[in-house]
Amino acid sequence: MPLQSILVSLSRRVALGVVVLWFTVTLTFAFLQIVPGDPAALLFGGDEIPTEEQLEEVRRDWGLERPVHEQYLLYIERLVHGDLGRSYQQRTEVATLLYSGVWSTVILAVAGLVLAVVISVPLATLTAGSSTLLRRFAFVFELVTISMPSFWIGIILILVFSFTLNWFPIVALDNPLSLVLPAATIALGLVGQLSQVMRESIERALKEPFILTARSRGLSDGSVRWGHALKHSYIPAATITGTFAGNVLTGVVVTETVFGRPGLGTITVAAITTHDIPLVLGVVIVSAAFFVLVNILVDLSYGLVDKRIGSSV
Amino acid sequence: MSRDNTNNAVTNRLSARPKRLSVAVILSVVFLVLIAIQVLFPEAIATHSPITIDPLAALQPPSREHWFGTDNLGRDLFSRVVHGSAYSVSIGFGATLIALAGGIVFGALAGFGGRWLDQALMRFNDVLMALPSILLALVVVALLGTGLVNTLWAIGIGLIPQFARLVRAEVLVVRNAGYVESAVGFGFSKTAVVCRHVIPNAIHPVFVLATISIGGSILAGSTLSFLKLGPQPPAPEWGLLLSEGRSVIEHAWWLGVFPGIAISLTVLSVTVVGKSLQKRYLQKES
Amino acid sequence: MSLLRARESAIAPASAVPAAIAEVENLNISFPAGGEGRHVVRDVSFTLHPGRVLAFVGESGSGKSVTARALLGLVGDNAQVRHERLRILDHDYSNATQVDWRRIRGAGIGYVLQDALTSLDPLKTVGFEVGETVLEHRLKTKREIRSHVVDILGRVGIPDGERRYDEYPHQLSGGLRQRALIAAGIAAAPRILIADEPTTALDVSIQVQVLRLLKQSQEKGLAILLITHDLTVASTFADEILVFRQGEVVERGTAGDVLSRPRHAYTKALLQAIPGQQTRGKRLSPLPPLDLVRLRPPSASGGDGGDILEVRNLTKTFHSSTRHPRVAVDHVSFSLEYGRTLGIVGESGSGKSTVARIILGFEHADSGEVLIDGKPWSALPETKRRPRRHLVQLISQDPLGSFDPRHTVLRLLGDALGTLPAYRNTAKRDARSYELLELVGLERLHALRRPRELSGGQRQRVAIARALAVEPRLLVADEAVSALDVSIQAQILDVLRDIQKQLGLSILFISHDLGVVQHISDSVVVMKAGRVVEHGDVNAIFSSPKEPYTRELLNARHSLSHFRPAPVDAI
Amino acid sequence: MAKKKFIVSALAGILVLGGIGVAAPRHAAAEPVSGGEITYGTQTDPVNWNPHQNNQANAFLYLRNIFDTLLEKTENGDFVPSLAESYSVSDDGTVYTFRLRDGVTFHDGEKLDAAAVKLNLDKANETPYSIYAFPNYDSATVVDDRTVEVRLKKPDASFLDSIAYIGWGIISPKSLTEHLNDLPSGGQNLAGTGPFRISSYQKGAQVVLESFDDYNWAPETKAHQGKAYLDKVTYRFLAEPSSRVGALPAQVDVIEGISALDVSKFKDRDGFVYLSNDANGDTFKLSLNAFLSPLDDVRVRQALRDGFDLDALVKSLYRGEIRRAWSHTSPVSPFYDKSLEGAWGNNVENANKLLDEAGWTERDSEGFRVKDGKRLSVRVLYPTQLDREQRSTLLQGISQQLKQNIGLEFIVDLTPSSTYLKEVASGAVHIYPSTWLHSDVRKSLNGLSNGGALATDNKADPSIQPLKDLAAEALATSDNAQRIKIFHELQRKAVIDDVTYIPLLVQAYQIAASNKVNGLGFINQIGSPEGVYDVWVAK
């Protein structure tokens, strides 16, 4: 695919992504307007019931007395300038809050995804189309991980590997080992699906004539699997991983809660439960942008792995 | 020479390969039947009332009297699990039904509605997909409040994009299938073709996805319960039981183990059945 | 003809035959899966000699490919292979381990499959695929491999190997792709080459090039095992032919003997089934003619001498966002008289199928018009065309795809009949369906099967029955016999001819196979790149083509079948 | 204006002794050692780090390390110097004069002076910025560099409680003027005068505090003077109870918030220290909306109060680690009315009689009492985020018993805080379970005098005016005995006569630590865990 057409399709996707982002923000904004609860009352906080005058003051302070459409336009205008507003509950820049959580979450998510891939690839490649004991083990392992709520997996991992065996700390965040169990919790949520999908496409590839051709060249079973068939599982695997990565916040919320880790998940739950509209919108924007970005990357990677894509479209 | 019987032999060999049900599928179906009985007749199976408290019998380990032990108020855990099945199963089915209905409407409109409607709907779908499902669920709960029915909506809405995509893709595939063109060639009207051929043929994979997403919905429900955003106590919903049991798992392991096993076995069974349906219906066609 | 000369030089006196480099005696292969066990190869023996070509000929499922794969130990994990002797390149492979097999694959025996698009890994570069064998057997280092591969690519006639090295299979044309596949097969300089249907699915002109390439390798002393369903190809190319049928060798001998003096009835039937000039007006299959007179509609033939189909100046351009617009049909005009057959020939991409789709009303032409029965057709809105749609029916290459997979044959026919006012009644519909099945040579028990459970020939018969059900005037047969084995093809061609003769239907017969077109058509349209190159009576065009392109096509076919088997009944 | 001068040195000795009694470790044997660090597993990541804006008792342990107040409250309710070395009150009780300690600096190098204190007091009384505005605060005046005068609108006995409360922690004027908007999110800009300063803060994860080397102004309530023993403390937020418990001792040195079930793992076990402390302020109780049918009938309220066996429930749930409550007010409060103990509760027979009298005589198919076709039903609204220590389980237990014993439907509605306000506004809520933690006389009185439930439910009702008058009298009087008398009267009214409150649990705080950690304790004023100024680690 020539560079120019890559750029054209890239810019088209980015434009589309911006539209999706804008849609998402608008939808969420609209959603949150219907959610019950007076933001002014939340802003006031405290023990005592505020008077109407006090509420008025707060509303003026935060521009809540304006009509909804004005608030929306103001929000979008600020957003275009990179201003995400200020959290109601924490009275801090939303951007600062998100920034404080985003790296921890990204590290956790990436570690989880990498671990999932590291487990799934050999599991799928070695067991595709075979009926060995390993295949049976893989079958059971995948089904069990698919069937367990991830918070339960997390709790069991903590109990066994942190509190009982003391292999992996979860408290000392500076210790890289503390990432192992949370990453494993995220990974186990993906491993089942990922390796099943990969195995299916590897098995499909193994039935293709080019595999027979490869074998006829004297390649060993291993070379055929790793050298030829594995690559054919890339697209479905990347699709699943892309969807998962876009939706990684879901896994992260649970994992961060169970492990008491900082990050966007923790911020999300707090933002929603306290009805902190600017913060919720901030989280939505960040995760939707992440989703859009990941999917653009995944789409582009298709073309890199399979040259037929892009030239045929 | 009999008419082309060599070819015949080949096709017969391919199509007549016996598809036996595996032990896993049989066990799963049996387990799901048990769950169905629990849902329909919980009183017949439960040994105790699920809500009667008995402070003197609190936190007893599993015994002949209390098969799964008792919780911190002395309620019989087995009976709570039995009664809770209705909640979890309703979440699984309810959310899937919502997703199915929404997905078919969206997907079919996009698949048949022409280019612009398709583009608009699919962009909207992208938006729903870009919203992490947990956020969607959290917002829905914030909007509607907690409780079983709201949980079900919270999960179901999040699943719609998946179904819409599949329905649309299937409709597009089937729409271009040879038999649709052939029906047109015989002079059937567009409506007749859609009703007779497109929908019946597009719906199979959708039902398979539905089966699998029942399990996913049960898991999602338990996650919402864990975040205290699902059904509220004293409902014996499994996720809630598990969530409540987790803090005492070191002292009363049964509270953290049996509800978890109930969830996992149910989801596992649904998944096994779904996968087997997928094998039987989808791979045969491809 | 260089090929012709090459063959003659290869046929040398028996005493000159070099010593065998592969010997197989009484090979038996079965698949014991499912308990009953399937015996796919029975007591097959053969030998391969340097510089000589052995051909396995047979229809699909006859066991020819499996037999060849036994030489590579690639029969399949669950297969049972028994033999009295299996010697390859002076080694006994009776009890060979996987390691032994891997040593001989690629390095000792090269293997070339049909359809390079699926036989080359689409995600690997051509260079990688060709070099893989060499690297696997450590014949070259990674540093040397590039120049070695480029060299081989040059040898198989792929120009600009440096560039091609980094390209992917889909970027190559069909001919180059097949050459690349052969390059991969011979890259490690094996002494035996197995070529399994190496020319199937290629256009005639490219088939010739590929065979020529194989011939060159043979001349350099390679022993070639050619597997083909095409007797013509085998006859041009092979020194010795084994005819396979249901896992057994029914006939063996030199190419000349087998083709000119077939002993076995099966071989004779096969030869007789090959369509072409000499078979015009004759039956290809040994089956009796159908009795279709009952089907004859009361108002059979329309105005004699008139045209059922008239195509005027059709043009169709396909637009795509990433590519240049492609003109698929370019000012095409022709007509078809009542009760006649018009053949359209052309290589892939010539636009013949697009013309068919426009005629069927599945595609809109950019300009131009199609008239059916002298009345507007393509210009009509769909709602107006719908009541007349039954007049034009399609018989496609892939009948399976044209059947709703959920329906039984009975339902398929019933649905079609339901469009006619006379068959609103279910009982009437069923009775008529059974009648139709019988008429196209199927049995009642087939009515309750689903299309998937039928064989390819049976499916095509169902498709024909369904088309006939709605009392059409024009049948469009788009590559209707291309996917069928030669004996089945013969049956279906006979059925089509019976239909035409007895019902007076008109047939538009589209095919890339010149022989088939020559056999069945009254007149012919030759298409290339969306244009009509030549149009006229079939005999005139095939005997004295005016246009260079037509001549080219005919020459290519001729070089494939320089040897025309005499009509069998003449022997 | 006669001034009551408070002589610091005269009382110092007594106060130090008192201080040791509470804050000093019960297990301290060896000599304290300086240096070292600890990791402290806590329940709460503060929503807001600005002390003027934080009302989470579980966050005070961090804030108390970072901020000082003008005065400190002792265990027996007296106020002793902290940043103010002395104070005096005018005779009419409306003017308080504070003399500030010399040489106090903030973490950011600013000096503590009268202007800084005035700024803080003004800010702390400014709404909506502060949530701790004092209703009777009028103004603060800088008299000289080290003297501040505070004027009240009218005498108020609870003023010093606010002065000593962490909510009025003194923040660096630089922080308040230049970084006001950043204070809620913690970090380096949050400068106080306390023994520790924020080294780093990761939202949702942990806050690391380091010793403030200049610190030399500990109040006498502390066990030592000078800088803190520890060089560094890492507070790791572990919201999951099982994580805190599981992480001790291998991964953390100290934890707080231990469920009754987990106590046995640490209490009286080798290698561990376990401390527990009752909270000051209110107990965990049900606030009844006495203005909403059917609770507008006092007989129904009494029946509800007596219709369940609280002792058995508490014992089964908390295994003796948490006590049942008898009064609206915490038993550790000086205003606690001990005579309420054993005076009410678990009288099913009488409860049924009362309901019969009140006309709830019929029963429906589920066994609930019915009157005029209406079921005897009350709705309890409880925000999920307040649900800890199995409180919702306790409520369910009560619900179940009320159904079995007296046929009353007690619907426990758990709701996330985002919908809580909507539910409250709906007006169809009978009962709010709540705890209010403070040692503030005025707040206690407010609660006791509002006739139950939320102020919004009944603030206009004239029937509670006598209560309000009593409360106002208690607040205004300078006679503590009189105040205690009024308190007792109000408690008895609220629990026995009017039944506007049904006390359930005495809120308690727990700390567990590995036994090398010494000097842990609780905050005198409200009873929650104290900062780590006095904590040291045995080598």
C-alpha cells in the first residue's frame, strides 16, 4: 500500500474518530443532564442542608444557572481548547486528576494485555488441531477463566499468591512485582477468549493448502505452526484485543478496586457515585479517545500483517 | 455407470460425519436444567427460607443441616443460592433479550436501510462501543437507580452494539447470497425475500451470540453487584452473595466459594452449550 | 509446437528408460475414522524415472492425489498406509520416521499444488516461500538466500526477481503466481517433482506457459509425477498414464496407448465425455436422453425467426474508491434467436459474467439496453420486471449458493412454482415438484434432502429443474459445468441439450472452456476486456477465426490438445 | 471586660499525664527510638485534602499529621494550647482572644502570625468554600502580630470545639492565597504546621508523608516534643477489608478498620498489637421521621423500637467487638446519659400490644399488619457508601425480626449516593440510619432537638419548638452541670418518650499493628485513629 493512501485512510479514520468522540461526549452530556441530583447540592457538600441562596451562589459560581445548551456549548468550546473543566467533588482540574491516574492505568492495562498475549499465543499455537493432554488442560483452563467473575479471580489471586504464599506484594506500589497479580487478573479476563479465537483461526489456517505446501518442503510441525499458521490468527486476535483494550476500563475498574491501585478505574467509580459531571465527562473522553486510537492502530496493523487488506479495499 | 456416484461418495463422506455431543455439553445441559428447576421451583429445592435469620446459627461451616453453611445472620447459604438463581438467570436472559431486540432493530435497519442510514447507525454504534460498557452501566444505574431491572438494562444496553454489528454483518452477507439473488430472479418481492430468506438465515449466528452473551451478562451482573451498583441486599443475587462473602473469605470460606462456584458453573455451562451450537450451526455453513 | 516435439523426444525405446528413482508397490491407504473405515487407495503400484513424466488421471475422489502424497509421507495423521515396497531415491521408506520424511520433503521431492493463491502463504513474501525449502534443509545460508531465490525466480521465467522477492502472492498475476509455486517446488533442486493439478483454474494461455516450464525441468532430468483430471493435458505431457477410479488403477500405459486404444470402459467413457468439435450433436454421456415433452408449454416457441434476447450497446463501469474505474462491459451488442444456443467465451475478467448479470436484471447497465422477447427488459423498473422474471432463468456455476441452505429440494422447487398462479395449491405444487425431479433424472428420495446432502451433479440437476419449473424462455448458464468432473459435465451438457431440443428453449451459454462452447453452441461471442472481439456462427469462428485474439485462444487450446482422440466408437 | 486568663504552665503537668493516658501506647515498655518508617494500610483515600472541606473522619489521621489547630481537646473535654499558647474569653462569652505561639513556621517556610490565623478563620467560616462555617462566627481581628481576637454573634459553648477541630486546621497563607484550587487534590502545595509534610500523593493509591524537621510545637497532649520519631510514613489506601487484614504484617505495619470477624487474628496474638476505641459524638442509630405516617403515631415508633432483639443481632454479627448503643449520644461523651442502659428494647409483647392499640390489627397474606387496607410498612434509605461493618446486614436482621415479631414491614433501600438526594427529596422516607461523628456540643444538640430524621422533614413543625428551646439553652449556658442535665433530658426524650431515634451501635475504631510499632492511638476529640507523631518503630 503506497504511503499516500495510508495517509489518506489514516486521516479519514482520525476524522471519523473525532466525530465518534464528539458524539460520545454529547451523548454522555445529555445522559448526565437527566441523571437526578442537583449538582449544586453536591458542590455544596457538608452536613447541613444549604439554603436556596447558598445554592444559587454555587450555581452562579459554576455556571449552572445557564440553560443546558449554553452549558453544553461552553463545555465543547473549552474542550476544543483542551480544558476539561474542574471536578465538582475535588474542585481540581479534571485534566490534572485524569493525568494522575492515567499512567498507572495504562501500565496496568498494557501489562495485562501483554501477559494475556504471552499466555495465549503458545497455548493456542501448541494446542491447535491436536488432541493432546495439553489441549484438554487448555480447554478447561480457558473455560474456567471465561466463567469466573474477574473480581473473584483477583481476590483468589491475592489470597493465594500474596497473603498466603507471599510471592507477590500488592501493597508496595514501587515494587514492580506488585503489578504481577493485577496484571494477571486483567490477563485472565482475556486469555480464554483470545486463545480460543486464535486457536480457531490457526486451525483454519492449518487446513489450508499452503500449510500442505509448507510441510512438503520438510518443515517440522512446530515450524509450520509458528512460522506459517500463527500469523493467520493475527487479525481476529487483534480485533479481540482491540475491543478489549477499548473496553479496558471495565477490567481496570474491578482490578483497581480489588487491588486498591490508583488509576482511572478508581476515578471513574468515584466520579459516577458522586455525580461529578465534569469528571465523568473527562473519563468518557479519555477512554473513548483510547478506544478510537487503539482501533485505528489495530486497523492499520491489519494492513501491515496482511498486505491483501488495504490493496483490495 | 451409475450417475456421478464418485462425487456422491465424497459429499456423503463430508456431510455424514457424525457429530456426537461431548460429555461436557451433556453435563452442561443437565446442569442448566437443574438451574432452570431452581429458578422455577426454588421452594422445592431450598432446604430453608432464604431470608430467615438465626443469629445463633451464624457463620456455620457446611454441615448436613446447612449444605453450604450459613452466613453472618445465620441464613442458610444453600437456600440463598437456590433462590438467587432466579436473579442471576433473569439478568442473563433479560440483558441478552434487550441486547437482542436492540441489536436486531439497529442491525436490520443498518443492513437494509441504505447507505446513509447505515453510516449513521454504525457511527452511533461506534459511539456506544467507544463508551466502555462499565461506564455505560454506571451511568444507567446512576440514571435509573439500582435494582434488578435496572441492572438488566444497564448490561443489556451495553451489549447492543455487539449484536447490532453482527446482525448488520449477517444481513449484508445473506443479502448478497446466491439464494437471495436467485429468489429475486424468480420474481419474489423485496419484502418476501427478506422475510423468507434474509432474516431466517441471518438469525442463526445471532442466536449463538445470544447464548454466549447470557453467560457474559451474568458475569457483568455480578461485577455490578461487586461495585454495589447491582441488585441490593437482601436479594440473594449470586454476585451480591459473592461480593458480601469476599470480605470474610478467610474466616468463612464457604461464603466466598459456593456463590462463586454457582456463577462459574452456570456461565461455564451456558458457554459450553453456546460454543457447541456455534460449531453445529456456524462452521457447517461456512 | 515445441511441446509436441518435446514429447516425441521423450518417448524413447523401453530399453532407454533410466533406472527407477521411486518405486511403489501395492500401495493401500485407508482412513479408519468412525469405525467403518474408508479404503481410498487399493493396490496401486508405479515407478518414477529421471527425465520422465508419469501422469495420474482421474476424477475427484479417485485417490490420485492421496497416492502421490504417500511419496511425501503426507497422507494424513489418521490414515493407514500399507504397501509392499516404498523406495524413494535409494532409501527404504517403509518404516520412515517423521525426521526421515522431513529430510526428503522439498530436498528430494518437490511438491507443486494447484491454485497458487491458496497454496502460497498469503502472509509471506514470494522470496520467503521460495527460499524456505532451501533454508530448512540448510542448503544456503541466510545471506546467500536472496541471490539464490532471485536466480530460481529467473529460471522459472519470473522477470525482475529482485522486486518480486519482496512481493506477496496476491500482487502477482495468476501465471506468475503458479511459476513462483513451481520455483518453490524446485528451489532445493529435488530429483522428483509432484505436480498436483498445476494448471487447473488457469486460463488456457497460461496453462500452456506453465506446462512448458515443467517440460523444461523434465528435460533437465527431473522425474515428474503429474496429477490431473484433464486427459488432454496428460496426453500432451506424460510418458505414462495411470487412470484412477475409486482408488484403483483401471488402466495404465503410454500416453498414446491409453488415449488411442483405451481398454477399460471407464477410460473410454472418459474420452467420449470430452466435448469439442467432434462431439457436436452427439451425446457425451452414456445415459439415455430425458423425456421432457410433457413439460413443453402449450405456447412453446414464440415467433420463429425472432429474437428472444437482444443486447444493444451495453456498457458498465465499476467504480471503486481506491482504484481506477474499471470498464467491465464496453459497448456490447448481440442477439439470440428462439430455440438456439449462444455461447460467450473469454478468459477471466473479460466481462462475460457481468453481461450475464445485466441480462438477468441483477445489475444495471450504465447505458445500452436488453430486450427480452422483443420487449423492454433492462430499462424496466424492478416492479414491472418482476412478473416477467420467470422468463429468464439462471443456471450458475455454484448451485449450492443459489439454494437457501435451510430448505429441502421439495421446498426449493415448491417456492419457485409458487410464483406461478397455477401452483398456488400445495398438493399441486408437490406433485409438480416430484414430476420435475423425475424429468431431470433425479429420484423421489432426493426431494426431502437438503442441497448440501447432494452431489455436485445432482445439485446442478435440481438447479435445472427449478429453473424449468417456472416455464422460462431463456436459460442463462454461467459457467454451469465448469466446477464439475468431466463425466458429470457430460451428463449436464446432455441434459441442457435435451432441454433445448425438446422444449425449444433458448440458452445463453457462458464458459471459459472453448471445447464446451464448441460442443453446445450454435453461434458464439468472443469477449476480451469487456468488448466483443468476434461474433458469429460457431463453426465459422472455430474453423476460421478472423481476429488475432480468437486465433490466440484457439492456438493455446490446440497446443494443449495436439492429440485429438478419435471418436471412441470409431475404434 | 474581665478576662479569664488561661495559664498554660500551671496546667501543663496534669495535661501531659492525661495525654499519656490516652495517646501514649498501652504496650510501651522500651525507650522510644527515632528514625525508621512505616507503611500504614488505611480505608480511605480522602475525597478532599483541604481540612476546611473534608468531613471524612477516616481521613483525619492524615490531616492531623499535616495540620495543627489553635487548641487541642483532651480526653476529658478540656482545651489545651497548641498553636495558641493561651486564650481568654470575655465575660459575655462573645469575644475570644488567642495568643499565638512564637517561632512556628509552615512547611513552605511561611511564618505563623495573627494575619495567617485571621485568614484561616475567615476562610473556614466562608461558604460555600468551607463546610465548617460556625453559625455564630462574626469576625476575627488582628490585635498584634501574635494576637487574634474572634467575635461571636452570641455566646456559644461549642466554639472551642470548632477551634480544636481539624476542620479548622491552620493552612499556610501562601497555600490559601496562591494555591487554593489545588489544595483539595493534596500535594506539595498543601502546607500546614504539623509534624509531617506531604512528600507525594497518588490518588487512589497512597500518600507518603515525611517528617517536618523544624517541628517543635507539639501540644501537651502528645507523648513527646520535638520532631516526629518516624522519618517517613506511607499511608496505603486499601479499601478492601480483607486486603488490609491480609497484608499485615508482611506488607504493611499498621492497619485501621478491622471487621469484628478479623479481630481474632490480631487481638491477644503474639507479634501483634490490637487497639480499639469507641467513637465520640453520636451512635449509629435510626432517625425516625415522626411526621410521616405510620411513624407519626408514637405507639408505632415504640413498637418498632422494642420489636427486635438488638443484643442477639449485635452479638452474632460483631462477636463482642462492637457494642450495642443505648443512647443517641456516644457513651464516651461527657453528656452521655447512662440511665438509658437497659431502659428500652426487646419487648415484643408490649410492642404487639401497642400496635393493636394503634389499630394495626389485621394481617395480610404475608403476615404483615394492616390498617384500613394499608400495610404497616416503613422505608429505610441508606446510602451504599456508608455501608460498612455489616451495617446493612444488621438492618436486614432487624427487618427480618420485625416481620416475624410484630408484623411490621421494614424495607431497607440501599442506594448509591448519586440517587440518594433524589430519594430524600421524594419525601417518602421514614428512616435514615446515620452516624454523626464529632464532639461538638452544638451538633449533638442540633440532632437531638430536631425531632428526628432530617431537618428538611420537619424544620417548620411547631411541635419541636420546645426541644429547640432546650437546645438553645444548653448551648448558651456557661454552667456545664446544667448543660449535662439538659442533654440527659433530650436523650431520654429522643429515645424513650418520643422515639425519634433508635440507637443501634456504638461506633468504634480499631487499629492493629505488628508489635514493633509503638505509640499508636486515637484522636481525643472524636475517637478516630490519630496521626503518627508519637509512633516509633523498635529496632
